[in-house]
Amino acid sequence: MEHLTVTAAQRCVMESVKLLGSETVRLDRSLGRVLAEDIHSNRDQPPYDVSAMDGFAIRSADVAKVPAVLEVVEDIKAGGMPSWTVQAGQCARIMTGAPVPQGADAVIRVEDTHAVSDLRVRIDCSVKAGNDIRPRGESMRDGEVVLRRGTEITPGVIGMLAMVKRANVLVYRQPRVAILSTGDELEGLNEPFDAGKIPDSNSHALMAQVQALGIEPVLLGIARDDPDELRRYLQQGLQFDVLLVSGGTSVGVHDYVRPTLEALGVQMMFWRVAMKPGHPVAFGIAADACVFGLPGNPVSSMVCFEQFVLPALRGMMGNPRPYRRTIEATLGREVGHRPGRTEFIRVTLDRQECGYVAVSTGAQGSGMPSSMASADGLLVVPSGSDGVAANSKVTVQLLDGTAYQEEAGGEW
């Protein structure tokens, strides 16, 4: 099979994964989930005309000429109701959010007034009808759709859901994710120190990447380079919606993952992508699961997660913006590149007068997790590039935050 481009591989993944079913969760457990239903308002909000300022409810006709001295007939607090109809020459002291009394058609800020006595106030500026009044239903109307299905639940969305008294909401189900590392060379986190082994950092880095999406994965452990043992682990992993397998997907004589997956009924969609780091990445689908075969090198594994696994997981949860946000930056130092593969260079971002400036984190070896630990983003070098000069405009895929976008950000 020829190497797919990153864009073609992303398209293959997103066309293959399925939107999961829905479930009802409590509002206080819904952050980061995606609505599986339209949400309707259950009232007008505000329920009546209210003051947008602390000040005085007046008749605009009474302040056509200023200064004008008006009689204060009552005080209206937020949560209270007016008991007086404002007549000519009268006004009511009013707090922000309090209902506007009958007869008044404007609110004047307290800063534009001067107290003459406890019951009289001087108005120092003219205003038009409607000034500083929030009309009934300005925020929402009873029965209207205020949130659409497919909306990601953010703190602002939770505020809206609470406003319409939704203690429970219908959301798309989160995928069940299993993570498996493979290889005789690996040393588990809780195993005795062995100078001849390589610590299994991939499982834990991948775990954190999944957790950052609000999903709690299951770590299956380490499968050694034994076909029978690997088969047992993979059978267990295929009981989940998504299985992430780290290592063993290349073409070495002891790389058993791909043939074992195929023997278990997984249809391999691709196993090479024209990218650096990460070209031996694989993806397959089974009846009830999808499998990502990620490279054994730590940086390659994490970069492949960002390009393929992250958008797949967000897409399965119904999110219309599955991809990390990309921004334009200025390259601080030149970057060399050999044409043929899209390269993802770990960079830091610094805000300067010209905008964001991207600078490499240093050595870019795929076995150097420190390059990811200090990175703000991934500088995308197109496959056809023969290098990028300093001060050039470049695309950087952000690695942190909650901002995502509908498309990947370019043809990679």
C-alpha cells in the first residue's frame, strides 16, 4: 500500500468512524460533552422589561429639556415588583435587573443625576425612549430553540442550560477507549528498574491526551512480542469502541500487530502515511471498534494522536469541530526540510508586535519526548517544501486549549 497523505488519511478516518449513541447526564457532569437534542426556552427572558443600570425609571418626555427635577415615588429592587404607575413629573429609583414600572419608558443612570432631597432628583441629560431598558424576551423567547443539537457544552452553554432549568441533558456518548503498548523492550511504570529496558511512556502520554478530551481510558498494559499473548490483549481491546496500540505496526519480523489484527477480523484501511514523525501509523475498523496502530517512538505516537485519534474521538461524540485550531505565525529561525513527507515540528509560540513567532523546541528526534513537553504547537511543513526561511508565514497547530475547528487547516 502506498503512503497516504495526512489529509487523505484524516479523511479516511473521519469517513470510517461512527457517531455514537446518546445518554442523559446531569448538568454538572456535562462540561465538554455534545448536545444530542435541541434545547428550547421555557420562558421569556427577561420575563418583563428590566433596567440595565442602577438609576431612575423616567418618562423620556419629562427630560426633553434639562436639567429637570422629578419627584421620586418609589424604590424598586431586583426581585421586587413596582407598585406605582409613573406619572408626569415623577420617577422611580431602580436597581439593575429590576422591572420597569408602568408609565416609565426609559432609565437614566444614577451618574447622570443629582439628589435634591430624599424625594426629589435632578436629571442632567436627555434620553430617548428605551434608554437602558432590556425589553421582555430580549435574551430568549418562550418555546424558541436556544441551543442546537451538536453544540459542545462549554461554561457559557451550561449557563444557558441552567437558565432554561435543564438539570439533565441528552448528550452523545463518550467512546470507551483502551490503550495497549507492545514490545519486549518495554518496562512498565511499576516494574523493577532494568537498565536494559525502555520505560513505557507512550501509554501514559496517550492516556493524558485522551483524558484532556474528558474521556477516561483503560490501560491494558504491555503485550510482549509473543503472537498468542498479543492476540489475547488485542481481543480484549476490541471490546472497546477505540483501541490504541502503541508499537509493533512497522514491517519488522517481530511486528505482529497488523497481521494479528487482520486475523481477528479487523479491516486495515491504511498503515503508512507520508508524515514525519509517524509514518508507520495504521488504522483499521472492526464490527464494533476502530483501531489505531501508533508508532512506538514517543513523539511519533503523540503527533499521530493529534492528527488522527483526536479528531476521530471528537467526531464520535458528535462534535462538529473535531480538529485542533491552527493559527498563522512568523517563523523565528529557518527550518530545513527534505520533500516527500509533511513534517510536524514542535515549536514554542511567543507573542510579539508582528503576531505570534514560532521557534523550534530544539532537537526534533521522534524518540525525544522533551520536544513535546515544551511545545505550544506543531509547525506544519508541507510535503513539497524544501525548507522554510526565517520570517516566513507558517501554519501552527495548537496543542493546548479548548479551541477547535471544522477542518484540519490545509491540504497536508
